[in-house]
Amino acid sequence: MSALVEINGLHKAYGQFEALRGIDLSIGAGEVVVVVGPSGSGKSTLVRCINLLEDYQRGEVRVAGEKVVRGRTLARVRAEVGMVFQSFNLFPHLSALRNVALGPLRVRGLSRTVADARALALLEKVGLAEHAHKLPGQLSGGQQQRVAIARALAMEPRVLLFDEPTSALDPEMVGEVLAVMQALAHTGVTMVIVTHEMGFARRVADRVVFMEDGLIVEVAPPENFFGAPREARTRAFLQAILSH
Amino acid sequence: MDLVDTFFNVRVLRETLPLLIEGLGVTVLLGLASIALGTASGLVLALLRVFGVASVRAAARIYIDVFRSIPLLVLLVLVYYALPFVGVRLSSFAAATTALSAVSCAYVAEIFRAGIEAVPRGQFEAADAIGLGFFDTLRDVVLPQALRIVTPPLTSNCINVLKDTALASVVAMPDLLKQATQAQALSANPSPLIGAALLYLALLLPLVRLVGHVEARHRAATR
């Protein structure tokens, strides 16, 4: 079986600090992989390496068989990899609709009418059709993050990356964003999600990846991961976060 | 009465007003040409300074440093009086436009550089993540945000360029100041100089107020 995302021997260092120390992971089409681990374990760095927002020193990443490297192919590959950021990163001078329509308009070459129609349909899907013409600054954090998800979806990517999508949100807005992500997961979208939301991981993940110190410690289906973790370090991590 | 006759001599002012207005026209034309050229080239220079390869960035930085250091009057005299010795003979308008926009270009480049660098990294990453190309990212994401940031300093720079056009009078440019000094010599009365000063104020005071207004609104918007 050929994986949709194939990560081989990934090493990444910031100066002396080794953020990733040899990561191998392959993600199949339609799979939902949730990456958990303590802060500084390298999980955000790992997803940012998939679309090469971070450069790395050794190893390789392939998306749909194509190697992700700097150069002329990069923008094309990135268009197939949607990304949702912790801090939303919406374009503040553009309305929600324009944020979502920009990629299809410029990258996919759709007409403005078609791009706008698709953007509106996606905003409807994340429950924000009535806010389509507002600027990001006029929306709550949860609403902004849902616009960001619609923006990523608008490119019809092969895989969606989420880099701690709820970490910057007020607690009362976490639920609305997770609900949108959960609905997406059920539609068969391939997703790689870095999060601290263990309940969400348990409900939605096909596999949970536990990282520590730049290494993958354990990969398991959520029942096993939360019910019967194999590794001592996984047990220590789960104990620490579940006991508070 | 003597004082009024000397400095606000109505007869002299009335006689020289057409000359002064003509000079004002030249000043405005020179100013607009230099602003347009300086701003357009300054934007290009800023992009080279920020996004160019190392050697291009270094060259851009050298240009910016040199042209921010050299006194405009010295550059103007060099362009008009020294270049003819190597066969480059520019009209006084061309010489003044060249010198003014060459210096303005350096300042504008620094203004745009600061504006571009003030756009958060996350904006570039979001553009990268949806696969936007370099020029689309600039046009749709970076420059609109940078432009908002640089509007006040850019307007300030326009005022400076307009003021500096007065230096062109030393290269025989028949601008407002030159016309005024000539009229003063002809009529043996300083009233045309006062008239010129008032015309400069009439041109620039509203712009200065506009910058104040834009800055206040900008502060309110970014608070």
C-alpha cells in the first residue's frame, strides 16, 4: 500500500538543539493521525516539515509520491497540503470570503464567481455563511479558526495539517472548532493533527502518535494508546496530563 | 507703512504674481514627477533589499546608504554641472528630477522595507501553505498590509520631496523660488519672496495636516 504522506529519517536541528532525531511515519489516505506529546517534543516542527515551512537537515518527505523540496514544484505540492495554524494567520485586510477564495482564485485559476461560490459554500459548512463579509478582526477566535479551516479546505488538499488549532483559543471556543474538525474527519479527509485535546484524540484518531525529545515513542490506535499504552514514557505522559 | 510697502507691496505682488504662479506650476510638476519616480523605484529597491539574493541585497543596501548620506544639493550640482564633462547633459528639469528621485528612492526603500518586515511571519507562512506564488503573495497578502503601515511615513516623504524641489533653483530651474528671487531682483523689492513663501505654505500646510490626520487615524486603528 502506498502512503499519502511518507516521512523517512527526518532530522532537524536548530543550532545545537535537535528538534527531530530521526522520524519515520507514513500516513494513508483517509487516515486521521493525532500527534501528542509534551511541549518541545518536536510535534509542531514535524507537521511544519511536511509542507516545508521548516527546513530540515536530513531525511525526506513525500506527499502522494512526490518529494517535497525547495524549487519550482514546492508551491504545487503545498497547494495539496492544507494547513491550519495555532494563531489562525488569516489575512487581516481581507474578508472571510476573500480569505477562503484567494487560493482557488490565484492558485487553482478559478474565476472570481466560482471561487466566491465555493468559498461561501465552505463558510456555510463551518457555520459562518452569515459572517462571510466580515474582516477577521470582527470575528471571535473560534470563528477565525473556522474560517482558517475553510480556507485550507478551499484548495481541496490531499491532506490537512493542524498545528495546535485550539491552543490559542479561549476555552469556550475550543468546542466549536473541534466539532468542525470532527465532522471533517468523518468525511474521509486525511488529517494530521497536533493537539493537547486528549478527549478529541480518543474520539477522532485512527492512530495516535506520541512524541518526546524529537522521537516517536509510540504509535497506536486510540483504544490501545489510552487504554493500554506499551511504553513507560507514554504512561508517564498520560498520567501527568490526566491527573490534573 | 514703510514695512508694509517693503514686504507686502501690493503693486509688486500683483505684477509678479503670474510669474510666481508659473513657478508654482513648475514646482508642483517637478515634485510630482520626483515623487512618482522615487516611490516606484523605491518600492522595487525595497523588494530587492528584502527578497534579493545576498549580492543584490548588499548592492541595494549600499545604494540606500549612499543616497541617504549625500546632501541633496551636492548631488544636484553633481548631476547638473559635473555629468556634462562625461557627456551626460541633462536639462535642469531632468537633472532636478533625477537627483530628487534618486534620493527619495533610497528613503522610500527604507520605509517600504520597514513596512514589509512589519508584516508578521505567519502571513507569509499562510500564503506559502496555500501554494501562493511569490508575486501573488506580494500583491494579495504582503503589500496591502505593508502599505497600510507605511502610509504616514510615505506621505511625510512626499512633503519632503516637495520642499526639496526649492533646491532646483540652483540649477536654473524656473521653479517657485527661482521665479521669486528673479522677481525680487527686477522689482528691487522682497515682496515676491514673501509671496513665494506664502504659496509654499498654501501647498504644503494642507499636506502636513493630512499626515497628522492619517497618523492619528492609523494610531486609532492599530491600538
